[in-house]
Amino acid sequence: MNKILHIFLSFVFLQSCNDNEVVSKKEIDKSILDPKSSINANFDGKIFSIPSPFQMSILLNETVENYSPEILHDPIKVEKYSTNFSRALNLGVYSADLGYTCVNNQNNTSLMYLSAIESLTSKIGLEFVFDKNFMIRFDRNKSNLDSSLVILTEAFRKADDYLKSEKRKGTSALILIGSWVETLYFATQINLKERNEKVIHHIGEQKQTVSTIIDLLKEYEYDGDTKKLQVDFTELKFYFDQVIVNYEYLTPVVDKLKKQTTLRHKLNIDISDKVLTEIAEKTEGIREQILHLSI
Amino acid sequence: MNFFKNILILTLSIMAFNYSFSQECSGLVEICKNNLIKGNPKFLSDGQVYSVLLNNEKAEFKTTFFGNSTYRIAVTSGIEDDYVVFSVKDLDGNILFTNKDYGNSAHWDFKVPETLPVVIETELDLDKKKAGCVVMLIGFIQ
């Protein structure tokens, strides 16, 4: 036992002194690593990615000119969320709402959502991200969309970094899931109001993300509360599985000087009206469930 | 008694080990951020930090590049810029890009006229670094 301990401690010491030194793979026993740590390669071999709610709002804004405030969640309801689960999911919802109001230059409404976000973040240990300095900086730049988006996306990146480094990947995942549901709700509702082929295309583009979310919810099954969401997302996936995606590969073009690759593939997305309606209804149902948590 | 003592030492060592890597990852995020925001216009972060501890293995994840956007992938695993190899593949496995062909460049931009689900694969260049934390950030501009 003592021998094993000495070998292990020697490894820890060497690793912390100089990580460039040769480390034999045999010396690392992966079973000792916490599977929920963000620094663990053995996180089921998976890293998760969910589209930025800000980007989705920008894409929708480029496609549809009209601002639709009725699709947003009510910021006043923020105080009713009393569990980490409901707070994290609704922090995601409000983040997406903030993104939508921001890209539509609704500065005063944006501040209301920012205030809701500040309230939720302070309750889940992220008060340092949306602190007074942040609010002042955001307020000063709110008339400049580009600057305010840089400030906001950086803040959310900081929050994500903090949660992951504190081994709170579950909370980070719930925030992302909440924001994704809200942006999908925007797209489906905007399209129901007035059919728009580009918006339909954006809805179809989400096919892959549904599977990612189901994987995420399974990963955090221990939280208990995720069971119902897992069932709902599995149903949503059933509808997304009926979205037909045709892909044709074409060799990309590289500009070495600019450090840029231009993709040239072709991608067609086909969704029937029936499937589109089913996706819209299921998304609305999941969103309602999230909004009414702990209320 | 000795058994419990050993368990305690082992637990503390594991905590120190994890803490050491956690600190390493946190420090790398700022370095990576500099690669993400180089130049004008500024890329907006997708709001996520992708960090992973690698030791002679690959990490991969799926994401979607949305059409009419330009993406930047920035990576780091230390002070030197060329420790990390990353590749972008389509879901059929076609390699769309690998920084291995460009001196392990620490960042690369992708102009995306049409949406595409992709797989991003990351590994350490074992000739330069054997093990450690790899941080990746993804940014976009419309």
C-alpha cells in the first residue's frame, strides 16, 4: 500500500512541478478521477455543445424584422423559482430573452431581463459575473449592439467557466438547455405567426442538438428532476428524427494567409407541415413545464 | 489505523491532483480568450468553455456551424501556441480542416455559407506535450 502511495504522490508532485515532462500513461489510473469534473477527459468521452442563444436571436433577427415581445417570459416571475433546478433552467430562458431583446434594440426591456438574470445568478453563486461593475459597463454600452453583445457573451462564458471549474457541470447544462428551449420556442412561434422558410430552416438545423440535450440529461440523471424532461426531449427527438437532411460534401477552400477555411458543402433540410406543427407544440409544452417549475 | 491514514493521504492527494489540473485549466482560459478575440471584428463567444484533460487520447464533440456565419476555434494547452491539434470533420467523417497542416495553429476561422453539423476532435501533439489540460473556445460573427 505504502509503495503504491509513494508512486502516486510522486506523480502528483511531478505533474504539478512541470507538466511538460514525460508522463507515462501507465501511471494515471483514470478511475481515481471524478467523472463529473470538467477537467476529466473521461467525461464519457464527451464534451457538450449547445448553440448560443445570442446567435440564434441574431439569426432570427436577420430573417424576421418584426419584434414579438409576446413570446418572451415574464421577468417579474423570477422570484418564484426556488430550487437550483428551476433557477438554472429559467436562467437559460431569461438569457435567451435578453439576447432577443438586445438584438432587437429593446434597451429598456433588456435591462428588465438583466435584472431578472442578476437575481437568479446571485442565488446560484454567480453573483460575481453579473455584479455592479458589469451592470455599469452594460448600461454604458447598451446603445451599441456590438459592444453590448461582446460584454454579454463574455459574461456567460465566465459563468460557464466558473460552474465547470466548480464541478457544477449539471447547473451549466441546465442553463444551456433552458436557453435552447426558449430560442426554439421563438423560432416556432414566429413561424406560426407568419410562415417563413428561413425560420423553418433554422428549426430543422436544431436536429442534432436534441440528441445532445438527451445525452446531457442522462448524464445528470442523478439530479432526479431531469426524468420528466428526458421523456419530453425523447418525444421531441421523435419529431426531429422525421426532419430530412440531405448533405453533399464539397472540398473546402483554405486561405492560409487569413487563417480561414471556407466550407462549400450543400445542405438541404426538408420538414413537413405536420412535423413542424408537432415540433412547435412539443417545444411549447416543454417550455411551459420549465416556466412553471417551483411556482 | 495505518489503513485509514493511508486512505486519508490518498484522498488528499487526489484532491491536490484535481485541484492542480483545475488551476491549470482556469489559467488557460484567459490565454485561449486572447486567441479568440484577436483582430476585428471581434468574435462573440458561444458562451461555453470546452476544457478537457488529455493524456495520449482524443476528445471530440459535435456542434453545429450555422449558415451565413464565420466561426473561430481557438485552442491552448500552455504558453506555447502549438501544443494542440484539432480537426473539424463532417458527420460522414470527411476532414474539413486540421490545424496539423498549418503548424498546429492556435486559432482558425471557418466561413460557413450553409449550416453544417460537425465533429471537432482535439488531441495533444505528443511530440510537444504529453499530458495536460486543453481549453477550446468557439466564437462567431454574423
